Amino acid sequence: MWKADQWKDYEVLDTSDGEKLERWGSFYLVRPDPQVIWSTPRQDPRWKRFDARYARSSTGGGHWSAHHLPEHWCIRYRELTFQVKPMNFKHTGVFPEQAANWDFIDDQIRRAGRPVSVLNLFAYTGGATLAAAAAGASVCHVDAAKGMVAWARENAAASGLSGAPIRWIIDDCAKFVEREIKRGRRYDAVIMDPPSYGRGPSGEIWKLEKDLFPFLKLVSGVLSDDPLFFIINSYTTGLAPSVLTCLLDSVVTPRFGGGTVSDELGLPVTDSGLVLPCGATGRWTREGRA
């Protein structure tokens, strides 16, 4: 498991009965987590004095209760700064477990010893974009949601990366990649975090189990002749990390050599010493190690 264990401004304090108690800077949040199927004593007093709790509704969705938070606030990870905003569907705009990938991205780009161009698809609020840019890469950040791209740009400004070579693209990822292939534009690294399920701007339905493989084949068409890495993230329940290895080793490895290493991402839990699993990642590299 790849653990995001270098945070100072974020912490999973405890987990029990389908929820996790977290510290985001100086604020305490309680959020649901489907992985937490154990029931252990809630001895940490902060379970009772949280600043906000996201409660699921029996009819679907949910809401924030006991909301004692500012509209937004900032947390830092190393040299990067992110705005945190409690949103619908329990999200905050940051997936802290992805810091394990940010460190990998930083290391790969700095060790490359050459200019690196990165394509970040389904790029959300820009964690991977900022990690790549801070390491010296030029980045193309693509997301279909205008609000998410605006948020990512705010994070870039907060991180001192307003002048970094980042292209901010609001577009359907597949259609954008098709146009990039026609334009002959190539990238040395690709990062993508596709949703389990979604709808495109024209009502197209995306289902990861059906659409990820053909999408991966499409995206492989924008890789340069000497690619550095390819990362796929997945939060789809029941999809094993080894599936990502099979995908990348079926599409990328036959063309460029190297190989894929896949594993779970995890966050340390302070009170119990456990590690909370948080999705899967596959990393292809020329060296075949991650």
C-alpha cells in the first residue's frame, strides 16, 4: 500500500461505524466512508466536538450539519496550498490520499533531467497538476466542470504557481484527446482520474468498467516517443488494483516496454495505528517500478 503519511495540515484521527474523524488544518470534520465497516469505541473526544459532520440521507445524498466553518480555508502539503470547501456529496475539494501520487510525480519529473510535458485528465481541483508544475513540468489540465477548473486555478495562485506553464482546459476529456491527436500534440506523462459513472455534456453515459479500456487506448495516442509515466486512479468499489496493471500492461507496455505497479492508496489513522484504504492507483514507468 502507498501511504500518504507526510501531511502536516491533514490527519485521519479515528474511524468507526462507517465514518472517519478528520483534522483539516484547525477544523474537525466527520464524514462517511464506505470502507469503515468496523465498529470500535469512539474514545477520541473530538468525535463530540467536530466543526461539521456530513450525514447521509435515507433517500440519497446528504447534508452538512453542525456547520461551524468558514466558507473556505487553506491547507498546505509541502510547497502546495489548497483551498478546502465543504461541498455536496461530502467532498472538500482535496483527496489527501493522492499525496502519495503527488510525491511520485514530483520524483519522476525531477529525476528525468529533461523538459517534461504532462496531460492531467479529469483533473478536478488540480492536486496532480500543481505537483507536476512545482516539479518543473509543463501541464495541460483538463476537466469538463468549469467550477473545478476555476478552483484549480485558485489553488495554483495560492501555491505561487500562477506563472507556471499550465494550460487550463474546460472540455470533455475524450473529445479533447481526439483533437490533440489530430493536432499532433504529444505528452511525456499522463495522469487520469476517471469517474466510476458520469454523464457527458451531451448526455453521453460513462461507465468505467465498460469505457475505461477504449479510453485508455485513445489516450495512449498522445504519448510521446519517450514517455516518462502513466497514472490511472480508481475509486470504483470492487475494482482491484491489479486490474489497473492489466489495463496499462495491455496498452502501454507492449508499445514502450517497462511495466506497471499497482496498489491501494492509504491514509494513516492516528488513534488506532491502522491505515485506511482509499482507492487504487496504477503507475506505468519505463523502469517498471513505482
